[in-house]
Amino acid sequence: MSRFVFVPKYRASITIDSRIAREIDDYYREKVKEAATQGESIPKLSNVYEEIIAKGWEIIRREFKRR
């Protein structure tokens, strides 16, 4: 029996510089290309941003705990 854990989501608005925006756009395009060639569903851009934020937060949290 699998348990479904509901994690609430929150809306956030951020401003990023154009260099980072282009890099994220390139990363997203690469993920779309990979999904298309493998016959998988195309990822939503919001999910890609969520992935990037989650990975970045893990790095920050580890550094914060070291203090």
C-alpha cells in the first residue's frame, strides 16, 4: 500500500537576470529535446523551475547547517 503525501505548493515571484534566464531556457530546451527523442511527455516549464529551486535550496541548506 503506497501512501500519498500532500505537500502544499506556494506561488512565488522572482526576478532573474537575462543571463540566468537564457541558461534556464537552454536547460529547458535540452530537457524538451531529450523527452521528444525518447517519446516521453514534455516537461512543464514550471516543473523545471521547481527542480532548479529545489536543487539550489539543498545546496544552501547544507552550507547553512555547516555553520
